[in-house]
Amino acid sequence: MHAVVHGLDITEALNLDRHPPAPRMRLALDGLTAPRSLSHFGVSLDGVQLRAEDLEWSYGRGQVVTGPATVLALILSGRQPLNP
């Protein structure tokens, strides 16, 4: 999870197109939506369902929010994506 998020920090800042492998992104997203991670990053997903557009992954219930897995990972880790 850390390698994916910090890798995205770098590639996002350099405006590089990076797409980690789908299995790695699923693991990172699962880790980022664990209660401990959500509280660590101060992210509330009450009433929200996240869905990745580019791989089969979703989390939560409620209003559907979609986006590329990399963007969802950045948001879940408290980052503001430059290129959403």
C-alpha cells in the first residue's frame, strides 16, 4: 500500500502516466479502506460507495462515486489529485 501511494505521489507531481498492476491496486484500495487507514487519513465514507472505473473494485454503500483506481487511492490517502 505504501509503495503504491508514494509511487503515485511522485508520478502525480511529475505528471507521469502511471498505472500499477490491477492486483496491486486492489490490495492498496482494500488497505486504504480498512477502518484504521480511514481514521488515520481522516477520510469519511459514510453514505458513499466508491467504484473504480478501470478495475473491478468497489467499497461502501450510498451515493456512487467513480474514478480511476489511482485517483481513488490518492483521495483515500488524503491527497488532492492534480489530474482527476
